[in-house]
Amino acid sequence: MTETNIQIFERLSRRFSSPHHEWMGFTLKAVEDEWVEVAVPWRDEFVGAPGMAQGAIIAAMVDVAAEYAIAARFGNPVPTINLHIDYHRPARPGTLTARGRVIRLGATVTTAEARVFDFEGELVASGRGSFFTARPSTKRG
Amino acid sequence: MTETNIQIFERLSRRFSSPHHEWMGFTLKAVEDEWVEVAVPWRDEFVGAPGMAQGAIIAAMVDVAAEYAIAARFGNPVPTINLHIDYHRPARPGTLTARGRVIRLGATVTTAEARVFDFEGELVASGRGSFFTARPSTKRG
Amino acid sequence: MTETNIQIFERLSRRFSSPHHEWMGFTLKAVEDEWVEVAVPWRDEFVGAPGMAQGAIIAAMVDVAAEYAIAARFGNPVPTINLHIDYHRPARPGTLTARGRVIRLGATVTTAEARVFDFEGELVASGRGSFFTARPSTKRG
Amino acid sequence: MTETNIQIFERLSRRFSSPHHEWMGFTLKAVEDEWVEVAVPWRDEFVGAPGMAQGAIIAAMVDVAAEYAIAARFGNPVPTINLHIDYHRPARPGTLTARGRVIRLGATVTTAEARVFDFEGELVASGRGSFFTARPSTKRG
């Protein structure tokens, strides 16, 4: 029996209680067939240079959105193998949103991508990550 | 007249007062000819999965170490064009350290790399970033 | 007056005469509103390990598809700032196809992505690149 | 008994007979404790834009140098998981050289980096790749 998007949403929401995600203020906003959406309300602590978020905050959006896109389909927490983020424009103060989507779900390695938007829906960054999705018996390098 | 490493250390330490860097707990540890070193004491809020830091925290280490390696030589805050991080092993609780080094200082784009170590000096991740180092007159894309 | 996709196809086809693209065997297959498609017939010289293409061949597919996705809209040859490729499965002998799509067209930096398929339409790799799209007056780093 | 660098050089030279490497013109130049060096004589077919190599050629240099840095220590051909290349300046006609170095040799994933130089020793690009180094029993994703 396949989980519905509502069931996936409920399952992922419970897992959104990791100390990191609570600290950053991540909330799960939506689970659709193709993507999941996460959001983070603005905090003044995100400011790296006057009027814009530090690149690391945007990297966190890509990491978490990609991770949850995978968790929606794979079900387990997965270690990140690598992460790549392209910055398109400065991220101004306001709620940040990211949509994550699986590119390819593999037996060992799964790749997902994410797009990060500012409060007006402008694309501020996009990126992708590879995650280790081998079953527990396979030891990680 | 060229700045000495001590003068660079003092200049960068003053700039380490960005809201993001204070929030994360970044401190500048050393400025050498070839690299700069930053550190972040462990916080339980870094935990993404039991016993290890969220990948985003490590991405922040790479971003900030690369940024300061560039700031040591370029002098201005620089916007990130992109960031790439490879994760080598789980980052366990304990102070995290990163060494950043400029790979190539360019007129428009500068590339720097960083290595992230745990409290026992084990390499947990490495990565690189490109930053926009054109003079203010050049508008960013 | 805006170019039609047919006009773009004809303009790009003429530019497909670079020594590199001829040597590799690249041909432009389609120009759509959202993406462009390029193809390369298999050559035994692509073999890196028995029965599969060297990763560098797939990197070329991503580079060229992304480049032409940008050329379709920007009109000039553009230097690559960086390139990132994720490999999903071995690329077996047979014509390789790649679809390139612009993620964000910027004044200075433009980012595009590409997906690479084998002769049966299986996704073998995907990736992205940033390209320098500043007007000639801006000197490159 | 550990292989000497001369023994590694001889072993890798024999493996340099892959169709791809012969086609591109790769030769192994040196094996040192820390790095391996490969070279490719210039071909007019490398030209992507007037007077400079296509980015894909440089990507091939990074891929192959990283692959051989790993082969020097791991001994087996290894599939590429991903590849990231930063372009620092246009690669002009003349022999291209790349030095590859292992960043971390892991049980499942190994990361290596490479720097690409033109005929005058100018750094034209640098990058890194992750390769799958699990023993054959582990199926690839």
C-alpha cells in the first residue's frame, strides 16, 4: 500500500523535530507528487552582509529541501555525500522557501535538487545534493 | 605597504561581527600566508541525525572559511557565486575547525577551498566556492 | 522582434560548427521554449571502462547542452565559470542525448542545467553549469 | 609489500590504454607520493571558441587526473559519482597538464582533486570528483 501525500506530510512533519531544523526554524509546508516544500521565517541572525542572508543559510535550505524530498520517498534519514549550490541573487529579509525534488532515486546514491525563493517568489538560489541511500548493511565510506 | 598576517587577523576579527557569524559562534583562529582558520564550538542545535551535525552546518564552515581566505587578501565582503561540499565522514559533537585557502584570485571571480576537521583533527568534509570579486562598479548578475 | 524556435534552431545549428563539437559529433536536435536538445552518436573512443563511456564524455554532454540552452536565449558564446555533473548510471554504447535548460539568465552569471539520456531514454547523468554572460566590456576574472 | 612510485607508474601506464584516453591523447607523466600528473598535447579539435579549449576538454583533464590519483592507490577502475570543475582562465593552445591528488580515500566513496595547467604552467582550472570505491560486491546505485 502506497502512502498518500497527506500521510507523507504527517510522517515528515514528525521527523522535522531534529534539533537543527528546530533551531533554524524549518517547517514543512507541502508534499506534492513531484516535490516537497519547506520554509524558514527570516531571522536577523541570517544576515551575512547588510540586507542579505549569508550563503550558508541558503545552503541549509537546499540541503534540507533535498533531504526531505528524498525522505518523502525513501523513508529514512540519509547522509549527504555532497552538495552544490548556485547563488542567483542576494536573499533579502523575509521568509525563505525551498522546493526539493528527487532527480534519481538509486540503490546506493540518490540525487535531489532544490530551488530557493524569497518572500516575493523570486528565485534566489538553486542546487543539488547526492545522498547515500544504501540499506544499513552497506557501510559508509 | 603589505599587511602582515597579524594586521590581517585584526582586520578580519573585527569583521567577524556579522549577525550570522555571531549566531553560529564562528571565531577566527589563525591567519597564515597560505590559509586562514576558523572554528565553531559544538552546539546541540547542530544535530541533524543522532550523534552528528546536519550537512548544512558543515556547508557553513566551508562557506565562511573560504570567504575569510578571500577577505584576507581581497579586503571586501564578497558575494558567493557557488559552493560545493563533499562530505567524508559524519561530524561528531565537538569543536569544528575549517581551513580556507585561495585557489585563484581573479579580477571577476575568485575560487577558494576549505577543509573541515572535527575536534580530533579528522577530516570530515572539504569543498570549494567561487566568489564575486569584481570591483563595485561591476553589477552582479 | 523575438526569434521563433525555428530561427533559433537555424542560428544555433550554424554555430555548431566549432572544431570541438564536430570532433565529438554533436548535433542540435531540437529547440523548444523550455529546453534545447543535443545528441552525439556513440563512438568506440568514448569507452573508459569496458562497456561504458568515460565520465568526461558525459561532462561534455552537460557542458554543451547547457551552453546551447544559454546561446538560444543569450545569443553569444559564453565562457564556462563552473560545471557540476552527477552520474546516475553507466552510459552504455548507443547515441547519447542531452536536454539543456536555463535556470536563471543573469546580467553577469547565467546558470543552466542538463540531463543526459542513453539510447533507450534512461537518465544516465544530470548536472549544471554557470556561464559568464556579462557584456564584452566586463573583463573576465 | 607496498608498490614503489615506479611500479605504480608502470601499472597505470598499462591501464592508460583505454579507448577514451588514447583518443584524447592522455599520457601519464609522473607519479609522486602526493600526486600523479597526466598530460594531453593540444589538438585543434579542442577549440570551442576562437583561441581556447572547450570547457569539456578541461573537465576531461580533471576527471582523468582524479581517476588516476585514485587508481594509483586503489588499484581498480572506479566509477565517477560526481565531478565539479571551476574554470579560472581560458585554456590557450598548447599541451595541457593536470595534477590529481586524493583528498580522502574512503571505504565506499573516495574524493580526489585536480589542477589543470597550460603549457606555460598557468593554472587554467581546478576541480574535484567523487568516485565509487566500494568493493565489487556492493552494487552501484
